[in-house]
Amino acid sequence: MPAIDPDLIPADLFPVIDALCATGAQLSAVIARGPLGQSLGAGVGENSDGDQQKALDVMADEMFEAALKPAGVRHYASEEQEVVLTLDAAGPYALAIDPLDGSSNIDVNVTIGTIFSIFDAVADPTASFLRPASEQIAAGYIAYGPQTLLAVTFGAGTLLYVLDPETGRFVLASEAMVLPVAAKEYSINASNRRHWTAPVLAYVEECEAGETGAKGKTMNFRWVGSLVAETHRILTRGGTFLYPSDARKGYEKGRLRMVYEVAPMAFLVEQAGGQATDGKTPILSLQAGALHERCPLVFGSAEEVARIAALHG
Ligand code: AHG
Ligand code: MN
Ligand code: MN
Ligand code: MN
């Protein structure tokens, strides 16, 4: 029994998407038990990006790696692994994954997720991922929240599936998500304000001025701390998200990683009619120079992303 309704999934990619969904359903059950099961939020080490690894980060990575091995994935690049792993030397795909996104929210019962990006594999493992984001053939996220759901694109719109807990199967909920062109909400880690560049500060000040400023309308502020949760909210009802470069050491390119966070979210958002840039340049025209490289990310409602680009001159 497949873990997802197969009708709209390209047949050659189906084994990969099915393996992701089967593992997502298992993880969802582990996450739902929280403290009744094994310890999920305990610190267990540090990854190559300097992030603290929690037990669930490592467990999710191991589960996806094992499930994707027989699914046609040749190269596996994970946030939690320093180098690309070869899972099946004959497999056609290169898959990048953030196995568990939003790990600071594990212990507080707030939405967390999994993000993935798929390319056609080329011979060199790392070179398979250091390509323009526009060469992705699929991208998606699984959100573990009040509902467990999958948003996925194969380059022909963004599809939404919801996990039916009664059957353990992801069922189609929308064939074409539409990200509203206008926004009423913005998201940025406001505690970093003192480090921001002038264009980012100018945009936030416009939002804060609300109906008394250039926008002429109130803008609400939201920050969850899980990229998957912010992206799902914005895909559903519009808004903007910024994780810009800032003046902190190590944040010259923001916080988010190009290969397994920025590129897949940009593909999903653009396929739903939104836009994604690094502040100015479309993410889909950019490529990472190294596997764990970061990239500033601005995405959301087209009008707002264009306004932010204009402020960047
Ligand atoms: P991860 O848990 O995979 O390391 O990703 C965390 C990311 C992202 O989910 C979120 O948008 C951002 O980091 C939160 O950043 P702050 O720590 O600045 O809030
Ligand atoms: Mn991390
Ligand atoms: Mn992440
Ligand atoms: Mn992660």
C-alpha cells in the first residue's frame, strides 16, 4: 500500500516520494508521542554547520537515509552529514534533505518539518547539488503540526497532501496552491535588528508604520522559528519571510542553507505564484558554491518581494 495517493506524482519519481512519505508518517507518529516516547530534544552533538544536533535531528536523518536507499537515490546530501553519501550507485537521483527543520521547537510542541530537493544525479556526488536552483526537478516539505502534510512541486504547480492518520496515507488536498500576491504579515527574527542592513531595516520600518506609512495598511508580525511552518503559513495566506545577511560574524549570508532549505522553498513558492530572492536576485538563478553554504532568503507575496528588491537598489 503506497504512503501517498499516486495519481499526480510523476511515475519515475514515485518511489522517492513514497519513501519520503512513509518515513514522514513514521516520524509524525514519533513526534506526536513527544515525551511519552524516547527523548527527542536532547542535545547529542554538533553538525558540520555548527548547529547543535538534537536526538530527533539524528533519528530523522537515519530514517530518511535508510528509506531512500532502495528508492533510486544515488547521492544523499543531508544537513546532518558533512559529505554526500552514495546510497545506490545505479540510482538516477540526487536528493538533498533537512531531515528535521525547526529543531528548537521540538520540545515545545510547535510545528517542525522536513525539507527536500531533488536533482537528476551527475557522476560527481557534490557537483550534483552545486547547480542552479532552477535545475531542481522536485522539491517539497513535510510539516509535522496539527496536521501532518506534504507540499511538493515537480515544476508544474505546488501540490498539497494531508496525512490521514486513520489510513497512514497522504491524500491530495489541493492540486494548485496559490500564494496571494498581496501580504498582510511579515516574518523576520526581529531580535537581530541591530545587525540588519539599511534596506532590511527600511522594509521592516515600512511594515511597522502600517496605515500611517507608505504601505497604507496594517502589517502583522509573525515568527515561529521553523522555516517549514512560516513557509506553509505564507503559501496558504500570503506574507513575507526574510532571513537576510546581517552584520554578525558568520551571518554574511544569513542563516539558512542554500541546498536543503533555500533552493527547495524558492522552487515551491515560485510554483505557487510567489517570489523568492536573496534580497534582490531570484534564488532560482543562484547556486551554492559549497554543500553547506548559506544564502540570504526573502520570499513570499510577489508585491512585497518586489518592494524589498527595490529597497535593495
Ligand atoms: P534547523 O532546525 O534545520 O537548523 O533550521 C532552523 C532554521 C529555520 O527553521 C528557522 O527559520 C531559523 O533557523 C531560525 O532561526 P533563528 O535561530 O534566528 O530564530
Ligand atoms: Mn540544524
Ligand atoms: Mn532547517
Ligand atoms: Mn534541520
